[in-house]
Amino acid sequence: MKTPSTMLLFTWFSALLLICSLGDAAKSVGTKSPLSDRVKQLTEWGAKRAVIKMNGDKYQQFIRTTPRNYSVILMFTAMQPQRQCSVCKSVNDEFQIVANSWRYSPSYSNRIFFASVDYDEASDVFNSLKVTAAPSIMHFPAKGKPKKGDTYDMQRLGMQAELMVKWVAERTDIQIRIFRPPNYSGTITLGVLMLMVAGFLYFRRNNLEFLYNKTMWGVAALSIVLAMTSGQMWNHIRGPPYAHRNPQNGQVSYIHGSSQGQFVAETHIVFLLNGAVTLGFILMNKNPISEGDVRKRRVLTVIGLGLVVFFFSLILSIFRAKYRGYPYSFLIR
């Protein structure tokens, strides 16, 4: 027969066990929500903004937690002003276009979500995944862990939204059609240029002899050739940033370190170097056969030779820096 004190002790012990079990249950529910709740929450966030902002807790709950029946395309970036990451802004704009195109697509569903995480807001996520550079894009599949192909090779594939969706389709079998906001700046610029040319020709209608000027047409043709050979068309297709500032040490790079990419500033540099080499060849070719002071012609010829030698050496140096293992150099390594 149990005494009243024994019964009281048993009651208190049972109540304590019940409170502990309820606390553990509440904690488990708070840390690991059911799949349906996670999908519902992501869908609500995705309806408000195409790219969902992630932090450490959200990453653990909505990306790391299993099971999942959805994929996540996560962009790692560093958008804070003190980072001065111009590439991050360019990639972020293209990533927003991809996410918005999916959001307003007729085939939109909760099979895939687009999200971003900033280094200054969730450095623990960068550290856990060993991400050392920004911007970077990674695919988290619905089943299993990310594989090697689930990291977007930005240097090789490019930064434009149209190139990103091809990679997304390869990883998820989801086709996204890009919808870009209309940009009339190019049309307006072309229209203004044509009006200026038409106005110039109108005011010079009584004297059009300049149209037969060989030097003018030669300079125009040479400018187009230099622009194309320096990579201007590649910039138009891929849309690279002007330069890159390392978010860790603040160092600015004007020359891309890989043969698979280039910066706009690099195009300008190569344009000027090729132009200097061309000018050197013109001086060497024209002065020996022209009339005038012999000493002056010799000096200009030597200057042309110096331009070719020095600036061609610089071009080879840049080529060696981009193509590792290239064996040839001249004057400058």
C-alpha cells in the first residue's frame, strides 16, 4: 500500500517528465518544420520577392533540412558597399532576371526556388560550404547533396541570365524563358547618332569632298578592326563587369586571370596596345618612302620600331598571364 507522501512524489515526478517531453517536442517542431510547412513558407516568400533572402537559420531550416521535394538555386554574394564588389552587382542583376522570369512563368511551381545569402549577413553559411569567392551560384537538388556540377562555373559559362537558365535546365530539367525589361537606350543612342550624321551632311551638302578622304575611311575601318579584335563583341554577348575588386583585400583587377573570361577594362587596354602596335607599323612603313627631312624620317621610323617592340611585348605578357604555360615572351615577362 502506497503512502500519501509516496503518491505525491510519484505525481510530481510524472508531471516533471511530462513537462520535459513537451519541451523537447516543441523544440523539435521549432527546429525541423514539416515539409509541407517549409514549402508553404518558401512559396509565400517567393510570391513577395523572386529571390528569397537567406541567413544562417533559414539556410539550415529550408536548404539543409531533409526531406525536400524542391530544388534551391542559391547565390552567394557580397553586396555591402564596403566590399566594393562590382561583379556582385552585375551578377545579382542577372540572377534577379532569372528569378523574376521563373516567378512570372506560366509553368511556375514550387519545384524550384531562388535564394541569396550575403557574406556580411551569414558568413557561417560561406564557411560551412567552404565558399571562398563571391559571387558564386550553387544548386541544391531535391534529393541528395550538391555534386561538382551543381556549382555554376561563372568564368567558363558567363554571367548573363540566358546562360544561367541553360545551366539550371541541365541541373533541374526545368525550362525557364528569360523576360528582360525593355531597354531603349541602344535604340535612342542609334537614333540620335543618325540624326547627327544627317544634320552634318545637310549642313555640308555643298561640300562633300571629305567623303572621298582615304585617311578618314582608313581610321574608321581601323577603329572597327581594333574594337573587334580586342573583344568588344565578346563583351556585348557575355556582359562582363568593367573590373573586379576582391572583397577580402580590396585589390582591383583589370585583367581577368583566366583565358575563359575578360573584363571591359581589359578590352580597352588591349585596344590601346593593338593601336600602339599599329601606329608603330604605320610609322615604319610610311616614313622611309615619304619626302622630307631625312633625319626626321629616321627618328620617326625608330620611334615606330620602339612602339612595336615595347607594346607587342606587353601584349605577349598579358597573353602569358591568361594562358598559363604559354612558353614565349619578349622583353617583358
